Amino acid sequence: MQSTSSATAMPKTLRYARYLMVILVLRLLGSLLIVAGFNGQLPSYFAVPFGIGDTTVGLTALPVAYMLGRGGVRTYALALVWDVAGLVDLLLAAGVTTYGGAFGAVSAFFGPAIVLLPIDIVVHFVILGLLLTPAVARHFAGRVG
């Protein structure tokens, strides 16, 4: 029988954050940007760096979500850094695309899938909010590792 003490039980907000992290595996679609940058379909100043960022966030989504349920304070810090890095990557990509005048090309390349951009931004903000709740902070406060 599992213990339900507050020291060992995982807060629901942490569980929800882990589920949302798994959804961000969809950021692997950003690897298409790398190919498009090398093929000349999109400007390489945009496609390659942000494609690498999307691919990195997508590849690490599952391991970070898994470790967050098992780890300690360092894993909690890693999850926060992972989420903020993914959010910064998305916001910079949107800004560079808009400022550089490439939004039409990116929108045409992705087609209807371009709606994933604002959804991903919202998901990153929600994960950040869930990770910063007092219940999650208390959960990791006494753990080392």
C-alpha cells in the first residue's frame, strides 16, 4: 500500500506539469525547419537555429518529464531551465520570423500546423506556472539529488 503523506505523495500540479511536458514532444516537428533551411525553402538564419532548438526541446521532453517524477532539487531546477529555454526559443523564433519578414514563408511551409506555435507558448507558460506552485516547491524542498 502506498503512503499518502505529504512528504512522499506527488502533488497533482506536478503530475499535470509532467503530462504537459510529454505533449511537447510535438516540438520534434521543428526538425523540419533544419531541412527547410538547408534546402533553401526558408531563410537559414531562422530555420537552422530554431529548428535545432525545437528538436532539442522535443527530444528531451520525455526524459525531463520522467526524471521530474523521480528526482530531487536538481531535477526540479533542470525542469525549470528546460521549460524556460523552450519558451525563450519559441518567443525568439516568433520574434525573428515576424521582424525578419519571414512569417509568410514559415506559415506557408507549415500550413495549418502553424497554430501549434501559440499553443506551445501557452503550454510552456502553464508548465512554468505549475512548477512554481508552492505545493511543488514544498515537494522538492527536502529532497537532494
